[in-house]
Amino acid sequence: MSGKVQVQVQLVRCMSGQAASKINLPASLCRRLRDITPDAYGTLRKMMIQMERSSCLGSSLELTAQELAANRVLKRIKCKELETGFQNPSQFTPGHHIYDVLQKVKRSPLFRMLQDMPKGGLLHAHDTALCSTDFLIDLTYRENLWICTANQGCQAIAFRFSQSEPVLKPAADDCRWQPMSEYREQHGELKVRNYLRKRFTMYPFTNFVSTNEAWRKFMSIFTLLDGLLLHAPVWADYYYNALREMHADGVQYLELRSLIPNLYSLDGSKLSMENTVEIYKTETERFLKHHPDFIGAKLIYAPLRGVQTKVVEKYVEDCVALNKKYPNFLIGFDLVGHEEMGRPLVDFVKPLLKMPEHINFYFHSGETNWFGTSIDENLIDAILLGTKRIGHGYAVVKHPVAMELAKKLDIPIEVCPVSNQVLQLGHDYRNHPAAMLIANNVPIVIASDDPSFWHASPLTHDFYFAFLGIAPYTADLRLLKHLAMSSLKYSALTAEEQTKALEKWQKKWDEWIACVTEKAEGYAD
Amino acid sequence: MSGKVQVQVQLVRCMSGQAASKINLPASLCRRLRDITPDAYGTLRKMMIQMERSSCLGSSLELTAQELAANRVLKRIKCKELETGFQNPSQFTPGHHIYDVLQKVKRSPLFRMLQDMPKGGLLHAHDTALCSTDFLIDLTYRENLWICTANQGCQAIAFRFSQSEPVLKPAADDCRWQPMSEYREQHGELKVRNYLRKRFTMYPFTNFVSTNEAWRKFMSIFTLLDGLLLHAPVWADYYYNALREMHADGVQYLELRSLIPNLYSLDGSKLSMENTVEIYKTETERFLKHHPDFIGAKLIYAPLRGVQTKVVEKYVEDCVALNKKYPNFLIGFDLVGHEEMGRPLVDFVKPLLKMPEHINFYFHSGETNWFGTSIDENLIDAILLGTKRIGHGYAVVKHPVAMELAKKLDIPIEVCPVSNQVLQLGHDYRNHPAAMLIANNVPIVIASDDPSFWHASPLTHDFYFAFLGIAPYTADLRLLKHLAMSSLKYSALTAEEQTKALEKWQKKWDEWIACVTEKAEGYAD
């Protein structure tokens, strides 16, 4: 072997991750590379690009002949949108804030195709941020609903179902209760609807200057919705409708993070946490009966993180008790709330270690762009505490040891692209850190977090931005199929349940593939 | 060893990059982690965090007692700014566009400290984007300067030094030449100064919607400046002043990318490229004579990339000829211009392979956030062509093989934080990909690209945003020293020159360290 060929061979060996750590390449090597013919250069280049592409998430997946045909349709549609973006980046939707392109995205042929796609399970979503705004507004027409407003009726502070004026005093001093019907008459129906459309979401576009401000607005929506949704019968209907909207959006399974709040009755009495779980279970079963192609749902108990250690002790006890009563339904634990302002996991290690092994952790961690703080160090604790998945993990790419462990231990990152944008972690989807996870073959699932608050579909918008904006140009049906299957693989479904789940998913997948190939032209714009 | 201890040991072994590829950890491992005491957990956690920190760029650098004292001052000042940011992220300058915080940054104690710091060499900067705007405006008072304006004098199109009205016809149709002095009288001096302050930079803040729009504005500044700067005597003064401004900003060495344009004389005749290089050389030597603590400068011939293959053949010939005449001064080659719109390196492989081995490549590549396109594949070609450094490499983190090779082959990424922000690759410095390079110990140098166009200091703003916004909370004097030394290590200085350069730098560094410790309070705000 001549000297120059040896250099190339060494280079190629060095490129493979396996070999990289074993070879000590002399730094002078790269200087001798010009001693090569253009043809040989072309071969070397192809090898290197192939090596990069084959290390991408999902790239090793083999497609059937039918899938290959569908892939051609998909690629044509995706490339068209990408090429338009290359020509004029100001027209590329993933370069913009979702608020500015929501309608444009909905008209996109790629979006419509992804909406039909069976996407498997939604593994990261929160209890009261699931349903469409229209459904929320419909709820405000229910009987016995009261609204508490401040600033001469200009600002909605709270809702409450009650037969007479609620005795509850909301935070605002000058807040006054009145029946919702009276409020609606007073201000005019259309005006109230438009007002609520804004109050129930992060819209209209506000140029938040920081994550903290975005989070204040975000948490205020949860607070406002509490009185509307925590009424037991409404809670059941809200959840059932969420399943219906997900199902229509190509979601067949849900793993829901819930605060498991105490619901209230019309007379103001509080119900038990058990009662809340019972509603979830009953409604899931009812939905399954009417939608046999649905796979099911499970619960992750996810109370607020900004608390004292002894409160976390109580959380663990509650979780154990609920899991005992609903062993295959309430299956995991997490802590929620603004990670940057709440307390880090390390503060709660003692009570958390008491959680029995069979109850999984699914910790939010690294939902931040601060680097090297107690916030992103939550990633380390999540992994050391044996988390089964990592919620958000936006900062994991800045932590090579944590990222390597996530890969080796097969801990997927729950990537929530739209949520990260709205909550001010990043703007342009092309800079989302999940691109590095895809490139490095680190397991991920795509999730939507709180789609209700940004008028997004239950899961499709996140798939759209992930596929078009975050993943590489070359990403195709392999990645989409990999992501859908991963959402079942990394779920809390038992082995037996998973087999059945995959069957249900495969059936819908095959139908979709056939449909894509058949009505290829139907997706054109 | 008990079962549970074994799990921890395996985990720790797995964390080390070396071991990672050799261990096949069972995925079930992470489920058993809760069987540990809180104390043992604490130890394991400390180890893991230590392992992460020690893999960071510069972390292994040992500091002297004096440096440790200075480091305490530095850390106090840095932490104060960071803590203010944690409390109220809207006040954190690296979360904003430089246009909005320029004055605030200049008042920052950390900025002032970094300004005094001997930062070594500036390895990525372009010929006509170096000097302060004030200096440029002063140049417009020189004798024999003509200005060509359109829209009834409202829009400056071109400048030209000439004894009588220039015969040159600029692009704009309705453009009309008049002596600069007449133009100034006509519009009023202050108005003209204010107008030029805008026209010579990317200011005032414009919310460009895409990289393309930002680049159009950017290139228009270069075009406007050509007639003003390409006049031989002005060219010399401009360059000399650039060295003076850099020197005042703590820069001791420059590796300049230049188009090496043909300059013009007052009579309109064109001078040779050799003449341009000669001016650079003469002025560098003149500057060195007056500033013996300066190290020097070298040139990289960097013509435009948006051309036909045969033009690149000519580039290579010119480069070889110029290098022959100035063997230790014109030492490298690059191609410049908007990478996303220009042609990819792969198109030019044939002529580029003809470049003799002793002339280094310093290719711009991956200055994009498109992923998996011919643009970021320039990274592959830059490396395969044996580039000595990578210009920008913004996309390298999405290319694990390229990133691994950059590390193994010791090819540093020239990180230009402010340029990337202004040219619309990313907004928040905390999301800049260089964070991943720092975390993964990939070699980098910090550079400023075109500081003139954004009113930035020659190098300090980039150091400030890199250190405060991109690097981790824990980054300290070790990183700064590492970056300064890297700028000499990765320069084109010969071994002998490098030894002398390091001596000159070390002298200033020691003075600075002593100064920081002494006037610790002087940096407080």
C-alpha cells in the first residue's frame, strides 16, 4: 500500500466512531491529503458522506416496496417545500415563530400528509393543555358556570361551577363573581369568544424578552383554566375530547403527565385524587370501546417541583398508593413547573430514592439554555435516578457524558419543538438541539407538551417542524417510521401490550402507506 | 463487590469516553439505580459532574498562584453578571441582539476586563471590514474624493478618488458624481456623518427575515467601501489603522483573509495584486517597528466563491505566484462570499488539489443552519482537502464524523459569535453551537470576522459573548488562557516564530494578570 493510500485508509478508519478512540492520528496527517486524484477524492468523499448519513437516527431501517413507493411521494413533497425555502429563506416556515405561520403550515401538503400518518403514541403532554380552544370555549356555555373578573369585567381571573355565587376568593382583590351567561350578555357573545381565544392561549404574538416572562403567561393560563376544568363532569369530558382530538390527529396512545388534582363537585366539596384517576381510567376504557383501533393511555403522576423536600415525600407516598390501586395505569412519576425557577432534582434525592423500582421516573430535565447551572445538571440527576425518559432535555447536547449515557442506556429524549419555541428557548427550528440527537443516533420521541396553548394540533405540528426544520435534508420515511415506532417502544406498555400496540399501529400504518401511494397527487398544493 | 456497587462502577466506567465504546451496557441497568444510599448517590453525582467538567475545553490547564488570584477576581465579576441574568433573563446581554445591547456591554466590568486581556491572534477577519466607523468617516474628508449618489443625493452608491470627475459608471442608472466636499456642504456635515454611520454598518437594527436578506445588506457595504478603500494610499492607512485598533484591543497578531484586489491610482490606473500584498507587508513591518510588543501578520488569499471552475484555476495560479514572491507572508488560501448562495467546494476539487502542499487551506465551511445540504457538506470537503482551520463551522455539531475528525486531526473551528448573530444564523448566544464544541473539547479559536460592520471592538465583543453567553457557568480563566494560546498555536506562524510569539504574549499576559489582581476593585461597576 502506498503512503498516500494509507493516509486515506487511516482517515476512513478514524471516521468510524468505534475505531476513533483506538487510533491516535498524527495531526500532520491532514496536511498530506492533497496527494490524491480527483476520482479517488470523489470515492473518499462519498464514503464519508455515507458514513455520516448512516449514523443518523432511523437510517438503518429497511423499507418495504410499498413504503419505498410512498417514500418517493413524501420526498417529492418535502423537497418542494425545502427548495422554496432555499430560494427564499423568508418563506421557510421552520425559520419563523409558529404564531406567524400557523395558517400557512396548515395549508402545507407535507403537514396534511403528516396529519394522516399514524404517529404512534404521545408520550409528553400535560393534563389541562390538551384540547382545542374551540372546545374550551364551548365548555364555558355549560350550566352553573360563574366567572370572576377584575378591572370592570375586562380581565377574567377565574371560573367556577356552582349553584349559587362561589364563596372562593381568587387572588385578585377587586375580583367579582357573576354568572357566565350574565357576563356574556353584558359584553356580547362574539367579544367574549374572541377574548377567551386569547386568554386560553399564549396568543396573540408577544415578543417575550425572556423564558421567565413566557412562563409567567404560560402558568397564568393553567391557573385560569383550573376552575373550568377541575369540576368532575367537565374533567371527564375534557379528557375524553382530548383523546378524540388526538385520535383524529393520528395518535393511538397517550402517556399523560397529570397533577392529579382534587376535583370539585357542584356543592364545592372536594373529591379524592383516587377519584381523578378513576375518571381517567373510566374515560380511557369508554374511548377504547368506541375506538377499537386506539391503543390506550397511562398516567404519570407529575406534581409541581417548586416545593419543600417534605412535600416530595408526600408526593412519593401518594404515588405509591395510587399505583397500588391502579398498578398498570398510573405507572410513573415526574415533577413539573418552570425548571429554571423551581428546585433542582438534587434537592429531592432522598425522598425520590424511596420510590419503589417498579414505578418509573420520567423526569423533565435540561429544559433550559443556561449552561453549567443547577438547572441543566438536572440531566445528571435524572439519569442517575434511573429516569426512563428525559422530558425536553434541551440542554443534553451540551453534556457529552449525559448524552452518551442516554444513548448507551437507551433513554430517549422527549423532544417538544413547538413548546421550546413558544417558551423562548430558541426561535429557528433549524437550530434546535434535536438535530444533533438525530445526527448522533441518540433515541428521541416527538411530543407536543401543551398544544392547546398554541393552537397547535395534538401532535402534527411538532412532527412537521421536527421533520422539515430540525432533521437533515435527507431525512425521509425511515425517520418518520422510526419515530412512530419509538413512541411505542419507549412507552410504559408491558411487553405483551406492546406487541398488541404494534399490531394496531402497523395496521393503520399499512393503510396510510397504501393511501399515500394511491392519492399521491392529492397532497399537491 | 455487591450487585448494586457493580452497577455504579459500570456506570462510571461507561461515562468515560474511552471506555464507552467498549462496554455494552444492558439497557435494564438504569432501572436498578435507586438501590443506593443518598450519600453514595452524592459521591457518584460529584464524580459524574467532575467528569463532564474535565472534558471541557481548557479545563486541564494548570494556573499559577498569581493566575489563581486573578481568576478569583474574574469569577466574581462574571458570576455577578450571570446571577443578574438568572434573576431576570431579560437583562442578560447574551440573550439579546448586539444592536440592542452594544452600549450596555461596553459598560460591563467583564467586558472592560476582557478588553485589557492579551487575546493573542485574530485568525478570522476580512480586509475591508476591520476599522471603526469613525475612522471610515474621517477617510471621507480626504482630498480628491468623489461620491456618486442616486435618488436626488439621498443614496450613496459609490466613492472614488480622482482629480476630475470619475469616468467609472456605478451600477445605479441615475447615479451622479460630485466632489465629496460639495456633497457635504449641500447636505450639512452632521447629516452626512449620521448617514454614513448607518451606511457603513449593518445598523440600525433591522429585523432581517432571512440570511439572504442580511447577506444582501452585508455585501452592499463591501461594494460601497471599495472605491473609498481601494485607493493605494488609503489602503495602506486603513490597514495600518486596523492594526492600531486591534493592538489597542489586546490583539497581538493577525491572519487576514484578503481578496487582494487591484488598487487604483489617482489617475485611475490599476495596480498589480503584488502591489497590494507589498502594501500589507510594508505596513505590517512599519507597525512592528513602532510596536515591538506586536507579533505580526500574515495573509490568506481569499477571493470570491461564486465563480466558474476555471476562475478557481486562475486563483490557484495567482496564489502560487504571490506565495513565491512572499513565501512566509502570503501563506494560505480560502474562498469567501455567501456560502449558501455561492458554489460548494466540491465543484472546485480539481483545481484546489493542484495547490502545493505548503500553501495552507483555511476554508469557510458550514456557515449555515441548513442541515444535510451541499452547503454544510462543505465541512466534509474542507476536511478532506486538508484544511488547517475551519471558518465558522456553525453546522459542524450536526456532523459527528466531521466533528470527530476536527478533534482528532486538531483542526480548530474559527468561531465568530457576533457575525453569526448579525448574519442571522442564531439569535441567543446561549444556543450557539460553540457551546457543544467547548463541552466536547473540540479545538476552537474566537474571531470577529467583520467587526467594523457592527460597531464592535476588533475582538473583545466576541470574547465577551463567547465567555459569558456560550461557555458554561463554570468556565473561567483557564478557558480564556486556552483560547488566547490556541490563537497562536493554530496560526500559520513557523515553529520558531511561534516560540517568539508566545514569549511576547506571555509578557503581556503576566502584566495583565498582575494588573487584574492589583486593581481588582477597579473592575467593579
